[in-house]
Amino acid sequence: MAPKAQKSPKGQKKGQHVKKKAKQPLLVAEEEEPVNMESMGHPEIYPLVLTTKTQEIFNCRADEDFTDEQTYKLIKKEDILADLLNRAAVSDFHPVKKIVREYPGDELLLVYDKDFKYGLNFYLIGTEEGKENFLKTPEVPEEQEEPKELAPEDMFVYKPPVSKPWVSLGSEKEIEEESVKESKRQVTYMISRKRSQFGAPVAFRDQNASSVKDAYIECASYLDKNYTLTQVEKDIGLQVIPEVKGTSTQTKWTFPKNATTQYYAREFSKEEKETLEQSKSLVDFLNNVSTSVEIALQQNEIMNTFINDWKNLAEEESTFGDKSDTHLKEYQSFTDLHSTMEKMITCVSWHPTIYGLIVVSVAVRLSFEERVHFSGKLLLQPSLILFWSFSDPIHPQLMLESPDDIFCFEFCPSDPNIIAGGCINGQVVLWDITSHADRIENIKAGGSRSKRTTLKPMFLLEPDSNKEAMYIRHCAVSSIENGHRKVITDIHWLPDSFEINRMGSVFENRSGINCQLVTCSADCTICFWDIRPLKPTSTAAQTAAATTDNNTNSQQPVTEKKKEETIEIPFDVPSTFLHLDLSWKPLSRIKLSKGETNLDHCPTKLSLGEDPLLCRIQGTSSMHVLQKDKMLNQIKALKAAEINPYHNLEAGLANMLKPIDEFCTKFFVGTEEGEVIYTDWKMERDSETGRFMPKKPVNLYTVHDGAVHTVQRSPFYNDIILTIGGWNVAIWKEEVITGPLLQTCCAPKRYTAGHWSLTRPGVFYIGREDGYVDIWDLLEKTHEPAQSQNICITMITYIKPWTFSTKQQFIAIADYYGTLHILEIPWTLSHPSFNEVSSVNYYFDREVKHLEYVQQRKLIRDQEKKEMALELVKKKTKIYTKTKEQMEAELKLEYDSYVELEKSVLFNLGLVKASEKVSYMEMI
């Protein structure tokens, strides 16, 4: 508040040219009370700001008239009043004008505040008492200065303390009572050891203490009678409370008595109702609360306000693998920690014969534009397929290199050491890991494969830290010019029971092993591949021509050409498929045409008709295990004989092809537009051009509202197919062309992956883009999932279950961030109920009959609509047969009406009078 009273003379001069506007602030200033230091305990002190001019007028210049020794001055009251009269509001004493006028004395004390103790450079003492107290203070320093003039020897001198005899006041007794003294007799133990055992290595191991005798000794607490503790002090608190007495009473029941009562609701009278309806307060009240009531009603409809959120957050504790548990249990997870690029998992496959070994393919998480932008950096990053083992979740056992990112791959059913994969650039890649089979077969994955024991947890396995990850190059890659133009989305080995030729005709397999592949790509093509070399074309004629020609000039280019064709094979790449490298072409190519347009369907997934014997073997888990044992025996036999049929593929070329009659060549295809196509791979000759062309699709269904990610046949029923795409799921039967047996409604999130259960025919798993897995059980619910479980926070890219034994099953779930989650399937989802196969089969048959009934009703409705339309047309065009008399009567009526009209028109025009009108009518 002190600065408010400060006014600059220069500022006042600038405002003097407007006199009328300057008068009113002066009047306001006179009414303001002067500011003192009452808050600091000095109500007699009033801070002031004295300008240089004021200091010259009163001879109180700072650092000249006022010094450190002389800090105050007495100013006459008359001089201050004269200055106020001359300069009025411009005077620096104007804020204390009232104090100056009421001051009883003749002189006021003005003090120079050099340190700004009270906020300004000067302050005025407004009372006589305060002036006297201030003027007395200088006498005190004079008295205090006398000790300063004393000699240094007369000042305070340090005297060290002098020891005195100790006088006991009783504290040593308290210290002795509180001190701890040893009251027990000390026990001495002597431990000895042989000198030869000093420095010997020690091996620690885990041991169950309860299983070994004298290995577990319980040290229970007991009361020692030899040790007593004397209680010296005890704290006790007392509280006085009133005496409490509990009493009860009960009305004595004498005899029952029946009684009834009737009441009516109290209502307002008609006058009161009319008064309330016309009341303005009621209308205002309803208008004010209507909005809040509507909001409350909407909230009650949206959510249940009485639900217990804490109870829903709690998780029920249950034992691992309990029969009553229905949720997937997290078992293990794998993540590639050595990759510098952010990658996602595109495909997952369990090793067919080695338990505890899972293989995944990874790809960089980039769009097409980002791939083009970072193409230089991507060339330096290897594209890999990783082999993970349960014994080592951090380091991959093997890493297969490829020319570009792999989006699908599959093990060869005949030899698991042969792997085929499809790249993002459209090339098909082959690997042969036969030379590295011992490395992955000797992995400790929880015991021998033949014992079928329960798989041990990951922390009980013993990884072999001496092994380092090994990179394996591909054996062969297809030709870029003659293969697919875009990413390969699906790849399958054809069964070893048949093979096809260029026209799509089916023959018996001449090699006895899986030698052909089928792939589909985003370039709207489906290609069939053969890994065997082509037949040599007229080699005898070429040799005869070479022997007859004795010209050395003609022989020299031949030798040079052979030298040029010789290719050096790297030492770490097997020569199994050397004849295919960079020259591999598809055996047959199919395009799915859209009919009359020039556009083609873009396939994403396909499903061929599997071998019936193989499907029956896969029907049950026990038979599935037998199939794996059979495959293991075949591999052992091949090793014993040291003959690998894939190393001598030319041996099967001499066999004669025997056609297979009545073989179904139709298959299911899922497209990028969400369509499900049932088509034929066998070609037919075009009647116009004479060329072999692919057949038109047999059936086309637009069911899914997004790209189809899964087209898979049931392991229990060869003619049941599961398709997943967009936001819904559909189940089909191969011979039913009217539509799907089951089509779900739209899900809250888009579906991205799915797979049938290997042991329960009515169960399948579906992955969503929000990281949830929907588990469907057709025997429990067919309109919604039986349960949903959250696995990760990002999109699920692939699902693959696996049966380890009859008691233990796993499911591998891959996500968009490159993490592979291994979960154990609970008992209820892995073990089928009694007659579940027949129950699900009955459900499918019932749905087929329902579709047939719907189709029949549809035909009946269409026929009824046609009949109703024909009847309506007949009613419109109906011709009545009339007699001659009826026709004459109708003509006479028409003539009479015409005459009547003519008469009325003539009469209205005034051309005919009334008398003439009558005569005219009589004449007519």
C-alpha cells in the first residue's frame, strides 16, 4: 500500500493541462487514511517517498545531509504546511497531510531509511512519544561502545574444565538392571574333516526332503524350563466404565386371530387436480428435472448400476490343469530379441515328429510404401524362419534364410526335413535340413518322445548353451519371371497318393512321395509346382548327331557351353534341388475368372480334398499318435538304408502314369473380397480357340465382409470346411450348394485367424484383431462363442494347436508384435464327450435338412408368386362371352345416353326451346 501514495512530480506535470480531470482525484486522496506500520508494531511510523526537489527544499538530501551517523532531522511543522499550501497534491507530504495538521508539537522527526526497512526511503514519526523514544536510542550505543575500547587481555579467556570426584545419584543401578548378561552356559562344538577332502569340488542338487529318511528334521519351539525371565515392570491401563446389563423381552403369544384390512389409495380431488395442472411451480419443476430424469433412465438402460465391479475383477484361483477349468493357461512365450527391425509372425507350424519344437516365419511390419522407402535397409536384414525349442525360449535352434520375407510355409509330409515356403515377392523357396537333423533331434524337450510323458515346465529343462544359432541357406528358389507376381498367401503339399499333369488330370503318384505343391497368390493365380526334374528331350538323337559330325569347329562350342553351364555349389548348401534353382516354373496355372468381365478373383486361402485315409487317421488323438509313430519309423528306415528318395528324384520319371477315375478335383478357395469359391482345377478345351482353359467356378458365395484368412477342412469330417473372414464365420458342407450350414453374425472386432480343434469335432478357435480368442463349441452354443479370452494387446496373426499326448495339448497363438504365445488347452476343451463325433455329425445333417427345407419353401414361394401374377393378368384381360340380345341392349343404352347429352347441350346453348325440346325428343 505504500507505493500507492508515491507520486512522481514529472507525471503530475504532464497531467496539469487538464485541470478539470485532476481535481476529483485530489478530493479522493484527501479522504484516504495515511499508511502506517501498525502491522509491524510501529503505528507512529509513516513511510514517505521524498523526491530530489523536496530534499533540496527541506535540506534533507540523502548521502549529504543524512549520513550513517546522522540519520534523522527535525522539520518545522510550519514549513511542511507551507509546502502543502504551495504545491498542494504535488507535495510529497500530501499522504500524511492529516497527521501533520493534527501533530501537537512544533517539529516533526524525519528519518532516512537507507536500508528500506519500512519499504520507502524516508519515514515520518507522527507522535511526540515516538519522537522521544527515537531520540533516546542514540545514548545506548555510547554505553555499549565502552567494552569495545577495552584491552584485548581483558576480554573472555577460555578455561579448560577441571576434573572433579564423581558423586553417585543412583543411575548405575538402572544401567545394571537394563544391561544384558549371559546367564546360560556356553556350548562348544568341534567339527572335523579329513585332510584329503579339503578343496574337493561340491555338487549341489535339489532333493525332496520328505522322501528321504532322516533328511527332514523339524525344529519345533518348546518351553525351556532352564530359562526364566523375571518381569520387572509392567504397563497396565485402567478405564472406568458403567456397568452394562443385557436384557431381552418377548411378547407372549396367546392365541391366533384372523384379521383382514382393506385400504384405498389417497387421491386428490378434482379441484385439487385442476389447481395442480394449472400451477406454474409444477410446470417449472417438471421442466427442470425432466433432463436429469431422462439421462438417469438412459444410463440405467446402457449399463447395470448395481453390478459388483470388484467381484468381476477378481479371478478365481484354481489348480493348473483342473477338469473344471475352461480357460487357456499361459505356458511359455517366444520372442526374437536379436532382430533390429520390428517384425510380425506370419505363419506357425509344429514340427511333425519332434516334440517341443515349433517353427515360425517372421516379416517386417511395413506397408508397401514403407517397404519401397526402406528397401535399402531391408536388403541388409535377413528374412528368416525360426526354430524354437521349449528348452531354450531365447535362442532359436535353427534359422532358415530366404530371399525375402516368408508369409507361408509347410513341412513335407513324406520327409519333415524338406520345407517349402512362399515369399512376399512371389517366389517359392525349398530348404533341406537333413544335415542338421541331429542338432534338433537331440534337443532335450522334457524326456523321450516315445514315453508320452507330460511335458516339463520350461524352468526344469536344461538348455545346451554350447550350441549357437545356425543359419541355413535355401536349396532352391523359383524363377521370378515365371512365378507369381505378388505375395504368396498360402502353400500346400499335394498328398502322396496322386499327382496331376499340366491339364489338371489326376494320376497315381509315380514317386510314392510328396512331389507336388499348390500355391495361391494375390496376383489372382493358383499354381501347381513339381519338384522333380523334367524329362530329358531326345538325348539319343543329340548324341547321334554329335557322333556323325566330325567337325572340330562344331565340337568346340559344345564343350565351351558345358563349361559355362557348370555351377559351383556352396559347401553349406545341399544339392537336393539344385536342378530347380532359379529355373523352377509352375506345372500348371489357374485363374479364377469373374465371368464376362476381364477381372479375376484374388485368392488368399485354399483347401484341397485331402486323402481320406489321412483324414481318418487324424480323426482321433490316439490314431494321430499312431500316424506320427509310422512317420518316425519311415524316417528311421530311410536312415538305416541311407537312401533318401528326394536325392534321387529322377528314378520316378520312368514309371508309367496310371489315371485315377472318379477323382474329385474340386476345391474351396477364399478370396480377398470375402467370397468363397468352389471350383475345379481340371482344365477344359475351349470350343472357339481350342486351347485348354480353366473351368468356371461351380459355386460362388458372398458371405464374408472382409478378406478370408482361413479355409480349413475338419480333421473329423473331410467334407466340412471352416472359413473365417471379415467379421463372421461360416461352416460349409462340400456337397451342399445352397449355402453355408452355419453363418455367424458380425463380431465386435474383425477376425484374423482360426483353426479347428484336433480332438473335439465341435470346437474351433478364432483370433481377433483386439488380441482376444473366441472359443466356439457347437454342442453348447451356435449363435455366439462359448467363451472369449484375452491373450495379447495386439492383433492375432496365426493359431495352431498341437497334441503332445492324450493328457496334454497346446495351442500356439502368434501376434502382430512378433510374440509367440504357447498356451495349454484345458481338460474340457481337449477331451471330447461321449459320442461327440456322432452328435456333431447329427447337427450338421440337421442343418443340411434345414437348408433343403428352406430351399424347397423358397421354390414353393416363387411358384406361388408366379401363379398369383398369372391370375392377376387373367383378371385384367378376361373376355366375357355375350349373346346378341345383350349386345343390342348395351348399344341401345349407349345411344340413349348420347341423345340425352345432345339434348342438354342444345338446350343450354339456347338453340332449342322447351316446346321444341319436347317435340324434338318425341321426333327422335
